[in-house]
Amino acid sequence: MSDDPARPELRIVPGEPGKPDPVLRLAAFREAHPGVVIGAGTGYWQAVIPEPDGERVVTRYTLRALLDKLDELPGTGAGQ
């Protein structure tokens, strides 16, 4: 807990029941797929996935939606 009132305490965002927290999912995804670059912009999350002929860019409004989409893609899915 922060003693500085100007700096709020950081907490993990609560997940949906039965689904892991998206921040924890992001950490696991980054560990499993170090070549995929994931970042946030103003109001969106984006992943840049290297491919043999260039790259694929996936953009979603929430981190959860981005990770759900990445789980669906070949080579970046949960079981990969």
C-alpha cells in the first residue's frame, strides 16, 4: 500500500467468475510468446504477431478481448 496520497495503490483488475485475470493472462502469454509485441494505445490494446511474410496486427478495445482473440489464432493459442 502506498503512503503517498498522490499515488494510488495499484491492484489487479478483478476477473470474471471462472476466468483468469487478464493481467495474469498477459504475463503468461508474453512468457509463452516472446516474439509477439502487445501494447496499449488510447482506448485500445494491440498485438503485433510476426509471420513469415510480414506481420499480423490485432486490435481490440479491451485486454481481455485481445487475449481471447489471440487464443483463437493458430500459433498463439492457449495450448500452443
